[in-house]
Amino acid sequence: MTHGTKAGRIIALTLASLLATPPWLWAVKSGPELPNPGQVGMTRQQQEQLGLQAAAEVYKQMPVLPDKDPVTQYVQALGRKLVKVVPQQYTWPYQFHVVEQKEINAFALPGGPIFVNVGTITAADNESELAGVMAHEMSHVYMQHSAKQVRKNTLPSILSGLGQIAGAVFGGIGGAVASVGGQMAGGLLSMRYSREDEAQADAVGAIIMYKAGYPPRAMADFFEKLEKQGGAGPQFLSDHPNPGNRVEAVQQEIRDWPPKGYTVNDAQFLAAKQQAAHVKAYTAQEIGNGAKNGTWARQNAESGARMTGAAQAAAVPATLANVNFGQVQPSQNFRQLQENGLTISYPDNWQAGSGQNGITIAPAAGTAQGAIAYGAMIATAVDQNARNLDQATRDLVDSLQQSSQVQALGNISRVSVHGVDARSVELRGDSPVQQNGRQVPERDWLVTLPSSQGGIVYLIFVAPESDFSRLKPTFEKMLNSLQLG
């Protein structure tokens, strides 16, 4: 038998073997592939913007190590290694930062920002376990879990609605109502994933680890180790509920993957872990107390800890200068807007715009740089914790007041809007309008009504305090024209 004949027979046998193998096994033999994450109701740009706004809140509410810190630099280098294996068409602008908190936790925000607690680094036994936590968080971003949560009808949806009404038309809201943007972001920071989300993040995280050269089992081992600590357990477990049989599920996921030699640089990890042990870290209670008096915002500014790019712009309130009442004075002639079963009349020299989260009506001169100083905003929402209109209104007012930039003036009162039982309360905060370089006081009028679709319809009328009384008749005329389908 000649050499050529032997080679031909080997090729023939190889082809026959491939043809006899089911096509679905070919993919397994070549290794696992990251899934298509699917579509959500939020665009990519909206997710990235929301994530940056929430990240800016982190720097107000938590102590964060600056990017120049060796511990952060190590975590970012590890993050880059993981990001490299994500397909370009599905990747996000991931950022990795370290929170100076003792408790074991990590969290991801829409669009890519990821924060890892110092306590997580010191609790990990090796680089694979830390990589598992980070891959798990990356998977929440990859599968767009936060965006899906924001779309659900919960109280954070009320807050995000307020922040996004004008965002769809003008790019943001200034003044007292702008504080809702911070509340929306704060809602993301306290968001809890579902067990289904956790199972999905485990599965996708295992693929990221495998492709990056880390044993996927290390992720499940770390989570199992946390559960065995007993008691209330670390914060991570309350934020990331166990989907059940975590280790077994990961083992089942990876059982048919081709064998792979994993290479892990634990020398660098051990050096970073030792450095992390010397970082001044705080308990969750200490961090909560410090957030109330602005300690972390000041500390982060002094240390140089900050988000890059648009996050800083998101944290700076928009302003308007040299605007006077004559430029925004409403016409006596009204036109009608009909939108999704809602009808309302408004001055014909003002502009109306609608987005997926609501309607904004405002004079052109009263809006600039994404700020609204004069006008009205309308949206619908569902507060699943509220049994009635009174409770839903109180929840909304309480959330607005938590920002410390707005406060209720008096009690919530009962009013009638075109024969519909409604609730009303006035609020006071800072306007985006400036005089002599300082923001002037703003008055906001919040009105809530029951929606025929369930939940509530809410309106916020906005004006600088000095002009509010002159605009009140126009606001009342608009309100009394409101009809809900």
C-alpha cells in the first residue's frame, strides 16, 4: 500500500465520521458559543446613558477607588481579558471599578459599568473565582437584565418614567424634577435579579470564563462557598438569589465542552489581594450614613475617583440663563394633543412632544441643554406596592423628597379633574434658570389620577417660583382639559 493510498483512506474515514455525526454536536466539539442576547424595549444608546447616570450616582453614594489604584488596575486588566472573548456585535463599553466596601458583593449597570467590592477580592481564593464573579456580572449586561427589569411595572418604573419623559424629547430634565434622574439611578443600584436571570448569568458567565481560559466551575464554587458561611450571608446572595443547584447546573452546562488547559496568573491575583487587604474599607451601614451627608462625593473628588466621559456630564445639572417670562408667556389660544387615548389642550405657542415613556409640553425658550424650566410632563406608571391612589402618590412624593433637592409644600389634597377623582401636591426645589450665576427657586405641581389601564397617570407642571403664580391659570386650564380614554 502506497503512502498516497493510506492518506486517501484516512481522509475518507474522517469524512465518513463527520457525516455520521449529528450537526448539533459539531458546535459542541468546537466549544461553546455565546448566545444571541435578544432584544429589549430599550435601545442600546438608552441603556448606555442610563448606566452612566446610575454610575454617576455610585460615585455620590459609595467610596470608590480611583483608577490609578493598583487594585483597580488589576481588576481592570482582568476585565479586559474577559471582555476580549465577547463577540464584537454583542459587546458593550465595559468599565470595571472597585468599591471600598467590606461586604462581599458586585453589581453591573446597563451598558457596561461594573463595580466589585474590596470584600469580594479578599474573599476569593484565586483569580478564577474573582473572574467568575466578574464574568457573571458581565453576563447581566450582556443579556440586558437590568434593562428588562426597568421596563417592569414597579416603583422604579415611576421614577424612570419621570426621568425619561423629557429625555425622549429634550434629552433630560433640569431643576427640581432633575433629581428624579438620580432616584431612577438609585433604583438601579438596589435592583434585585430574578432566579431566572441568575441562572442565565451563570450559564453565559461560564462560557465567558471558558473562552478566556478560566475553569467555569470556579464561579459556582465561589457562590457555593458564600452560601456555606451561614447566617444572613453576604449581600451578594440577596442581590443575586440562588437559582437552585448552582454547582450542578454549571457542571451540566460544561460537561460536553472540549477539554481545555486552563492557565491562571494567581501571582498577580495574590499581590492584588494583599493590596486590597490594606485598603480602608467600610461596612454597608457606614457607607449608607456617609452617603447622606455627601462624604463619598467629596472623598471621591479628592482622590480622583470618577467615571470617564458622559457620566460626568450626566452628573452636572443643566442650566438656563437670560430667560424671562416674556419669552415663555403662553398664548391664550390653545391647541389639542391626542396621544394613546389621552387628550389635553395646551398653548399654541408651546411645543408638545412624546416619547415611549410620556409627553412633554413646554415653550422653546424654557428648554435648553436638556433642561426644562417651564412646562408640563405627563406619564403613566404602576406602583405594585400601592393599594390605592393615595399610596401611589405618597410613594412618588417620598421618592422625590429623598433626593434632598425637592420637598413637598403641605399635604397631598384631593381634587377633581374633569370629573375624575385625583390627588394634588406642590413641591419646591431649584430651577435650572440662573440669575447672577445662581439657580433660582422652582415650584412644581404634581397631580395624579387613576388610569383606566390600571396604575396612575401623573402630571408635573414646572416653573420658577417667581413665575409660577402667573402660569398657574394656564396649568389649571391644561389640567381641566385632560381626558383619559
